[in-house]
Amino acid sequence: MKINFTKMHGLGNDFILLDCTKKELPGIQKIVKKLSDRRFGVGFDQALILRKSKKADFRMDIYNNDGGRVEMCGNGIRCLASYIWAKRLSTKKRLEIETLAGIIRPEKAGSLVRVDMGEPVLEGALIPTGTTGPVVDYLLEALDRVFPVTCVSMGNPHCVIFVDGVDGFPVEKYGPVLENHEFFPKRTNVEFIEVINRKKLKMRVWERGAGETLACGTGATASAVAASIKGLAGRKVSVVLKGGTLEIEWAADNHAYMTGPAETVFTGTAEV
Ligand code: ZDP
């Protein structure tokens, strides 16, 4: 079977977009796994499936490159919106996209995309974590260290850890241990954050089901919220990732807004 795809990225967090608005693809999870390999396939951090929706303008289904389903993808939704506009599938400047994390709203912001990411979830049981109430500086053991962690869900779970000198931090050592820690029943994404100042954070991310990536939109949003809760930053911050910078605002309406770029790299046809 031949399938058409579009390769996209948001700050180097890369995606394959499969457009199922006109025709469904049978056995999509298998296709995703096959194409995810960077040598034997196309290669991507996540696959984004664009579908029709009864509740919103469109629906976005997301898979990590290990084949697991994901509730939400911040960099991905900017790419999905930019695809919809480029293909003229909608003329709306502000789209409503159904995801497993509810309706998420991307809108045009000049050459960038600004996304209403909804309200951060701070209740431990809902994130989910192994405790109830806000999870701020909760002590978690990983290998030879104990980290104070602050947890936030943006539809998907995030565990935020503040460190000094994030460039030299052994992300690949502690990331997978925390991702699979028994404290997180659905596993977790892990963000390592260096506070540069009250308006600027530097971040590296270990993603659930994908490993270290160059950027994570939900992770940058969760980290901005965590920094604000801990009094380390204001409600508006720039988050500097390996792949570039995202602007995050945790606004007065309790919604978090993320602004950043979305790029198309190439289109192709794969034999699966
Ligand atoms: O929650 C997860 O399992 C993540 N790996 C999903 C991907 C999130 C993403 N990096 C983002 O930008 O939010 C795409």
C-alpha cells in the first residue's frame, strides 16, 4: 500500500502527518511503527493523524514513535494547524481541534502559531501521580539521587525538575528512570529546567515514549507553569530549548498560551 505523508517539525521536534480527512488508513499503529525508524523508515518523534471531528473543526490523534497513544502534543498542533491552512482545509484563523486532552485552539500569529493549551492540571491524582493535591517539590528517588519534582498535566503528564547547568546534566541517565518511575501510573515526560531569570528558562526534555527530543510544547508549557508556581518566574516566559525558543504565557483566565513556529520539510509517498 502506498501512503502519502508530510514531514514537519516544530523547533526540531519532528513529525509525520498523515491526512485521513478523505480516506481512512487501515492498521495505522503498525504503519506508524514501521515508518518511525530513522534508518528503515522516515523517522519522527511523533505521528500526527488528521481526522474529521463531530465536536470540533478537526481531530488530531497522536502516536509516539514507540507506537503508544498520546493525549496532546504542543509542537504537533502548531504543525497540524499550519498544514490545515496551507492545504486550505479551513479558512478559519482560529481552529478548534479535538484531542484526547479536550478541544485545543491554535490561531495564526503572524508567521507563528499561538495555541490556547487550556488549563494546566495540578491535582496529583489527575496528572496522574501516586499522590493527591498539588505535587510541588515532592521528593522522588532515581538511582543515586533524590529530586524535588513538580508535576503538571497539559493533557499529558509532566515531571519538572529544576537543575543548575542543564547543558551538562545527564538527561539520558535520569530521564528514563523517572519516565518509568512507579509514581507515574501512565509514565511521564521529564523536563530539566535551568532558570536563567524570571522571564527566561532553559530546558531539556526526556519524552515519554520518544527519549530526548529537541523540543516539547506541552513540556515547555508545563515547565513555565511549574516555575511560576514555585515563584521562580513570572507568568510570561521564554523557554529556550535545544531546537529554539517558545513563548509561554499562563494568562489571568488560567489558560496557558504557547507561541512558536511550525515548518514543513518535505512531502513523500511511502510503501508500507
Ligand atoms: O506525552 C508524551 O508521551 C509525549 N512524548 C508526547 C509528545 C509531546 C510533544 N513533544 C509536545 O510538543 O508536546 C510532541
